[in-house]
Amino acid sequence: MPVEQALAELHTLLGEGLSLSKSELEAHGRSESHFPMTPPDAVVFPETSEETQEIVRICAKYAVPVIGWGAGTSLEGHGLATRGGVCVDFSRMNKILQINAADMDVVVQPGVTREALNEELRATGLFFPVDPGANASIGGMAMTRASGTTTVRYGSMRDNVMGMKVVLADGRLIDTGSRARKSAAGYDLTALMVGSEGTLGLATELTLKLHGIPEAISAGICSFPDMASAVAAVTETIQMGIPMARIEFACADTARAFNDYAGVSMAQAPHLMVEFHGSPDSVAQDAERFAEIVSDYEGSPFQWSTREEERRSLWAMRHNGYYAVLASKPGARAMVTDICVPISNLATAVEQTQADIAASSLSGPILGHVGDGNFHAILLIDPNQPADLEEAKRLSNQMVARALALGGTCTGEHGVGIGKKSFMAQEHGEGWQVMGAIKQALDPDNLMNPGKLVPGN
């Protein structure tokens, strides 16, 4: 069989870098979300771009699908081998290749995690700002066009990836960009690859923009009587030009989950968690100006601090929100879905979503990147009750329909994968067919992460 022939050649190439063990296959067949176990036929662990090229060439020779794998933290089934094939795990390609402090950029292999990268950068006074919450790999973050809590100030992966080395479906290795800060030389292949979810190629090297570590940081939290008041406060803050580095929303149910999980005592009301970067004077002034706005919208006193341990505690609680919500219903699994709308429509989107969830048989606490108009519903389901999953899918469909009607998108940061593919035609129209044409041009045999993102796949 073609798969067996491909695996024989891969074993000759990689030796112990090829795994067929049941535990390894199952580890690469799981998702963070609700999708069923879908193991690949094999897992390979390349250590260089050249090995990755040979892996792809062998798989192309025998028409075996190739699925890229980062840290396995994606939420829409991006890394699942829905049609079998070889899972390419980049965890051994985890080197930081070049730190260019004077130019404020860095070159890394795809398996480097964001936390490891920032730990290495600390001595330079620089950091990589994109923070999706999970300790994701840089390659996975690029391929899903990740964003997160700091996007409101620093942008998403779209804004911070300068160039990549990518192995295409036929084994060619291309450079999509350079270390120059701008270029007018032809199509923007970097932008094409960022967010392509491994359907066009495998990233083996990435050049990233870096930013200076702020001289001072202040962060704090406050509650509001309702979502509309919280969003109105955020809107005015943005319009006044107050430079927020993070501004996150948690609904009353999420606050309750935080209390039980982290041992805090948040009011059972909508909350904003905010951070400012700058000089000692500027972060204090920003916090004070924000506190005045909060008061105007009947928020609780804005409690803020510049102490590192207090700030870390606040954001650790936020980053553990998913686990806090899961712990609120022992034994449950989660269908985690996100949408993004213009910020002026955020309150409407959240309030109507909350009403839909309240009228359903499920619970679904909400967290959001309120500065971007992006929020997540964590829909809790009993894995032994198929009706729960169907209800969660219905609620997700309602969320997407609402987002599109309000001028938004079916996913602000989770990506498409399997879970959101059915909404692409509605959102993009003929543009989705153009995406399919690009896929066909670069991967005519449909071997790169088949079944994801594009039509006819």
C-alpha cells in the first residue's frame, strides 16, 4: 500500500524520528475541543528544513497527506488527520536561530514556544508580544494567524511575522519575505501563508518583529452593572486615545468560575481586566484616566497596581479561564467558539448570545478581547449526551449568523480548521472559491492538511 511504502522510506530517512506507537498516534489525534479522536498513520519529528523537504517529497511520491503539528493547542481541529497521513511534529525544531537586537527582529524554528522565546529575549530588553493565552508554538501561531490579549496594542501574527521559510507540497523550499521592514516586491507571500493552517505548506523558519519591554506596566480590574456599560467604557477609552496594551472582558458566570478556581472574590458581574505599558508616569496617568471613565459608566472603583506579582496573578487567572470554566462542571467537555464584530456592535452581540445560551439547556460562560470586538463562548457539554453537542453547534451557528449580520467574522482568532469551514462560503462568497483556486495551484493533489479551510478539500 502507498502509506506503507511511504513509511518505509520515512523510516530510512528518519530512523527514530518516525513513530508508529499507539500512544504517540493518539496524542496527535486529540483536540483541545470537542472533536473525536482522529489519529494519523504516523508521526515524524524533523530537525531541519532539509528533513522536512524530504518528508514532504516522500509523502507526495505516494500521495500521502501531510499534517503540520505545533503544540496541539488549536481549537478547531486544525491538526487532526481526518484523511489519515503523516503528522509532522515540529517540537524538535525549537531553536532560536538569530537575535537581531539592533533591528528588533528574531529568526526562529517553528517549534519554539512563545514563552521560551520571551525567556531567551529578556536579556536583550525586547519581547515578542502576541499572547494567545496557551503556550503555543510560533509555527502554529503563524499558521492560524493567532492573536490574543495584547492584540489591541501590538497586533496579531499577521502584523508581527516578517517572513517565513515554507516547504510547499512538491518539496520546494521558498522564502516568503526578508528582514526588511517593508517591501513592494511582488505578491505578499508571507501574508498568504500566515493563517493558511498548513493547507499550502509547512513553515520551517520564521522571522518575527520584536518590541521593547516597557519601562513600566500597570494593570487592574473593575466590574460593571452590565455588558453595555463595560463596552461603552472601552469605546470611550479607545476614542480618547488612551493606549491600552490589554483589555479583557469576563461575564458574570466567568467571574463565578474564577472565584471557585483561583480563590478570588470577584463580584458576580461583568468585569474588565486592563493593562497599560509605558513610562512610570504615563502608566499611572493612563490608569487614572481610565478610572475616571469607569466611574462615568457606573463601574466599580478601578483597582490597579504596578507590582509584578499582582499583575502576573491577574493575567494567570485570565489565561486559566478555560480551565476555570471546565472545572465549574466536572466531567464536562467544551465546545469553544469565537466570533469578532466591530466594537460598536460588541455589546449587542454578547448580550444576544447570552440570551440564546440562557434559553438553551447548556451553560456557556463568555470571555473576550473587548478592545478588538472578539469574544469566546465556552459551551459546556456532557460527552455522553450527543444532544448536548448538537445544541452547542446550534448556538455556535447562531453566534456566527449574528456576527456576519453585524459586519463581523465567523472567527476572530481560533481559525477555521474543521469547525468553522461550513461558514466560509457565507462570509466570503466568491472569495472562498479564490482561496480554493490558490490551494489547487500550490497543492494540486490536495496533500497538505486536507479537509480544512478551503472548498473542494
